[in-house]
Amino acid sequence: MVVRTRSEKVDKTRKILLEQLLAHAPDAPALQDLAQEYGADKPFEKEPSFAFFCGLCVRYCAEVKKKNAVGFVDRGASR
């Protein structure tokens, strides 16, 4: 199996994720360095109900609260 960690598709995805992260923590030096490397120069607008869509809320709800009230359907940048 071949795993490509630097392809056009991977870099595009990383750029989008960095733009989302920069909206939350624009002063983080590590994020700024990565943003410069991947060309992420315009952070997303931060909304009052801002979320990363990382899935931690889904996991917390399922594992800690033992409810399955939230899920992964219609999540992500194209929602």
C-alpha cells in the first residue's frame, strides 16, 4: 500500500482545515506557520454557533451521556 501525505487533494484539505482553525485561534504561532506553508490566508468568518465539526460532541454524547442525540450526518464544510 502507498500512502501519500503530500498530494494536491491532501494539501487542499489541510488548507481548508487550517482556515477553519485560524478563525478560532488566529494568534496561534503553530497555526500561522502551517497556514503560511499551505497558503491558508483567509480564515473563515467565526459565527456565534462556531464548531470545528471534529466529532468530539458526537463522541461525548454517545460515550459519556449514553445518548445518541447528535451524529455525523450533514457535517463538514459542504453542509
